[in-house]
Amino acid sequence: MLRILSCAILALTLCAGTARGAEVDLDLTFGLSDERQDSTSQFSFGALVTMGEANWWLKPEVGLQRKTYPVFGGLDREFTIGAVRTWKFDRHRFYLGAGYAHANFQQGANEGSSSGPFARVGIMWPIAGGRFSMGVDGKVAWLRPWHPFGVQFEAAYSQLALRMGWRL
């Protein structure tokens, strides 16, 4: 699954990068994710690539995110693929996106995976002539439960993050 997703990301990036009038945005996110089941907060960081021609109404977006459990230990790795719509205004950009996420979880010897839809919304303010932007990103993911320790764990979460982006 990971190999297929990696090949899809590479193919989308190469196609979008070679298109005439193509825009490629590379964004980094740093924030906190709150698990819905037990309200545990996790540190979260990720990378997103949005690509396509400037006049496309929707642009494909792929991402990789990692989350850590500070209290219990453990790590989540999440891969996303989706589409984003951006509205440009004089001093900011507003975006709304959705897609599908696949997450791999590891807590000690227990491992599992989950997948499901997600939605994101945010606003970015251009800095340095528009090549660099900063803003806030909100994300909600409705992932299916997974079963560590023989118990059902709700994988759905909400996230609020600082987003920094570069237009390539």
C-alpha cells in the first residue's frame, strides 16, 4: 500500500510540475491533534504538496503526517490524498479541502492501521512577495477504529496546526 501511494505521489508531482502554468505548493504543519475517544493530545507535524495549473478549480493534494503520544509512547504515520480549493484575496488565501487518509499506529508491540475520510480548512497570509506564507490549518478525520491491546480504540481526531508554505 505504501509503495503504491509513494508511486502515485511521485507521478502526480511530475505531471503537475511539467504542466504549463503549474503551481506546486509545499507546506509544513506543526500542531496538536485531539483524539475523540479519550481527549488525548498528540504533537503532530506533517508535509503537504498541492500541485496543478493556476487556473484549476480543484488541485490534488498529497500529504504525510506523524503524531507522537507524549504520555503513553507510540507513533502514528498518516498518508493522505485529496483535493483542495483555494480562494485568493488581496492579503490572504482561504482554502477548503477533503480526501482520504490511511494511518498506521504503533504503541509498544501493538500495531494497527485505519483509514477514512478527512476535511481541512484554513487561511494563509503571504509573506515576502507571496513565495512564502504562514497561517492556520484545521483538520477533522473520521478514521475507523483499530484494536490495540485487544480493545477498540477510536482513531478519529481533530487537529489545529500552524501551517507554513512555499510556492515553488
